[in-house]
Amino acid sequence: MSEPLLEVRDLSMTIGGRRRRRTILRDVSLRLDAGRTLGLVGESGSGKSMTARSILRLLPAGARTEGTVRFDGASLPDLSPAQLRRVRAHEIAMVFQDPRAHVNPVRTIGDFLTEALVLNDGVAAAEARDRARAGLADVGLSEPDRRLDQHPHELSGGMLQRVMIAAALLARPRLLLADEPTTALDVTTQSEVMAIVDELRRELGTAMLFITHDLELAAAVCDELAVMYAGEIVERAPAAQLVSSPRHPYTAALLAARPSVERRRARMATVGGRPIAAYEAGSGCSFAPRCPHAEERCRTAQALRPLGTAEVRCCRAEELETAAAERGEEAVR
């Protein structure tokens, strides 16, 4: 097996002071090959964004991490500040969830897009503006010349998010970390924008870690999906397989809770209980308090283990799969 472009192994994170520390991530492991896409899916607070930020060492104050994060064979936590800046400038780009928090309100969109090209790549100002204009057109923004001279407050949230996507891809990175890149967009344009992002990153040969709470959207653009709950990955599998045959009860519950035209007269399914943070989890399966299949043995620690072409963190996965097959159902639904 060839070396992956990105490999995260046993990543854990705690935050807080000396007297009180809280666990945010627990033994997160994932790998992403060059040019491929991995969707990181889960409810709010599951640790998706923190996982992405940890890759680029964009850590909150007081954060401590354990584990390894390797990009193209190099350990990112061991890089010097100068080396890390070069990686952020040329190799790994990130689209953040809140675009307005990551732009200077008194500078124009053109300034925002061209600054990195001029300072980091030595591109002439005129060429940088041409590339910025083309980048805005690529993400579907009308009147790109006009947008370059506008300020952030003159653009809607959806337009500004497209600007952020264009900015990330202008650097032609080898890896794109997309943290809920369609959050500011209405539902009717989410698929359109992700199709544009997917087309552009394919042209560049860019790998993508796509963070979202939308399983169906992730399945449409990703090669593989990883589901997070309470700061850990509970299931990982090829996208089509995970959606059609979930192995973990939490994944199955998320899929069952999707709105459906076919079920429009039926009561919408919900996941009982409430999501918990990693620091609230006990020593056993973090989903056990909400799981309809939980038994006493689920109260013990669960490892992420292989199951066919998937990996699952559930001690009952095989027997639940067998029982579902006998009922003529798919996996643990």
C-alpha cells in the first residue's frame, strides 16, 4: 500500500487549564490518498472541525494534542513555524465555516484574493488580479470584476462563502480542508456549489477532507465517509456502502432520520436522547446511552476494528448485520 497524502493516527486533544481539562478528540485515525475525497460527518460538537484544525495546527488556547499527523510523509506537529507557514501557503488550504470571521472588513475582495498570490508566490499584481477574477468566475459568482472592488459587507453570506472557496483553490493546494463550505448557502444551491468545488479540485488533482453534517451531500461528492460521535470515529467505509449498509447503530440512526418524499406522510424518525461531547463520554461505547441495541458489554471500551471493507466501533456489528439480513433489511436499520 502506497503512503497516503494525509495520515492521522490516534489523534487526541484536551483543552483547559491545569486544574480542569476537557477531552475534545479521542484516538481519531484517518488516511487520505492524493486526489481522493473523505467526508467527515457528524452532529454539531462531534469533533469534526477540531480534527481539521488540528491538521493545520490551528489550535485553541490551552490545547494539548497527542498522536501523529503526517502530510506527504512529514510530521506536521514537528515542523518549525516557518515550515508550517509554507505548508499553509502552498500545500494545504482550508475553507472555514464562518466566512465573515476570516476576512478583513475594510479591504476589498480583490485585496483579499490577490495578497497571498503576490506575497507567497511572487505573482505580479496584474496577473494576480486576473487569476482572482477567473477564480470568482469558476465558483459561479456573477460580475467577477465588480466583486473584486467590493467589500465583504456588500456581499451576501453565500457569495462570501464562494469567495472563500475561490481563495482556497487559487493556491492550487494538494489538500483542501472544507469545513461546512455550504453552510451559508441555501439548500437549492448547496449541491451546485459542491459540484463546482469537486470539478475544480479534480482539475487540480487536489484531495479533499469535506466536513459536514449532511450525509447525503457528503456521499454525493466523497469516495469514503467517516462518521464521528463524541470526539471519535465510530464508522468508516466507502461512501456508497456506508449509506446503503451502515454497520454502526449511530450511522443507521442518522440515515433513518433523513427527510424523505416517500415517507412524507409518516412521522419523521429521530435519534433519541442528546448528543454528548467527548468529555462527557464514559469508558464504554459513547453511543450506548442512546442506542436501542445496547447491552451490558457495550459499557466496555470499543476499538475501531475492520469489518469487511469498513471499520466500525461496535462490538455487536456482526450479529446486528446478520439479524438484519435474516429480516431482509440492510445492516442495522
